[in-house]
Amino acid sequence: MLFKTRGICLSYIKYKETSIIVKIYTRTFGIQSYIVNGLRSSKSKKTLGFFQPLTLLDLVAYHRKGNDLQRLSEYKIADSYQSIPFEVSKMSIAIFLSEFLSKVLKEEEEQTEQFDFLYHSLQVLDQLKSNYENFHLQLIIKLSRYLGHGITSAQDLIANTIAQSSNISIDEFIDRLIRSNYDLKIDASGQMRSETLGLLIGYFQNLYDHWSDLKSLKVLGQIFH
């Protein structure tokens, strides 16, 4: 059957000579993998730009429950980014978050509140002109509430992680991240951000089996050091 839904693109891989398989977090079905035929053909009227990390999409998709691979009938940009694809720091955040989300989001039906939270958060990132160096940390913390194991305080985070904390006092920084909106300026050193991210990853690593290293973590650390 055909369904209309919104989606957030997470990643894609090349498939055969002209096609791709794209992983999309959808509002209706959670994470799904779709084959897009002929996109890499010279005759295609669309490009791989539709499937860059965290692109917001309107989809018309074939969906058969139990299939590992679905098909797209139609797709278009739902909300065009004005800054994320053109700013190195924001694009680095997008690449990191797309990899992180691929690990923690699941295939479930009707995740509307969780999806809408992420969709709106990405719109906010695109609109922010400054004070977004902590965005990825705040999004992970806020998302934890929707995933069923919300991080409520710095002590809660540190007590439930397998990562090691340094001697730097970051409790106040983490608590401010938890309490604050995305656009609030929260001063912190690159080392504090790096340690906080390590704690967050350790927190989720402790919750999810078969957790593998995030390849984009090193680049993100260089950007916001």
C-alpha cells in the first residue's frame, strides 16, 4: 500500500550501478530502508542532494510490514535548509547526529511526538545564527526523554554511564544544558563539551547492545574544540 509520511534522512549507500538504498526516519513507521532506483543515472532529474544527512522530506512510500527494504513512489524536500548544508560546523553536527540517531531510533509505528521533536529541533538549528556549539549535546539530552530513559540531572547522567569522568567539574554545565533552550548561550571549553559528549555516549552505550564507535565523533571534536 502507498502511504504519505514525513521523513528525516539519516544515510544512504550506493546500490548497483545507478541506485541507492537510503535509511530514513519516518513519522509513521520509524526507521525504514528504501531503494531509490536510477537516482545516480545521468538521466535522473533528481540528485543525491535529496538524501544528505538530516534532510527533511515529504514521502509517498510503498510499505509492506515485515519487509526489510521498502520503495519510494515520490519524494521531495519538505523544508529547505538555509544554512546547515553551507556551514561546516552545522554540517558536522548534522553528520554526527545522523549517525547517532541511526543507533538509537527504532522501527516502530506512529512515533509522532518523538519525530516532531526532532523535526522541529532541526529547523531550529538551521535558523540559529550563533550559540549552537552545544546543540548536539542538548538534542541528545532532550531526546532521551522520548526514548524512555530521560536524563534529568548531571548526577543522573554520570551515575548511569560506563564512561570515565575527569577532574573537571561539569555538573553545572550539564544541568544548564538540561534546563535551557537551544538558543541560550552556555559558555564552556572544548574539553568540557568533549567530556560531556563522552558521558552521553557512554550513557547510551550502556543501554544499547552491540554499540559500535561513532565515526564522525573525531571530526565533531575538532570543529568544537
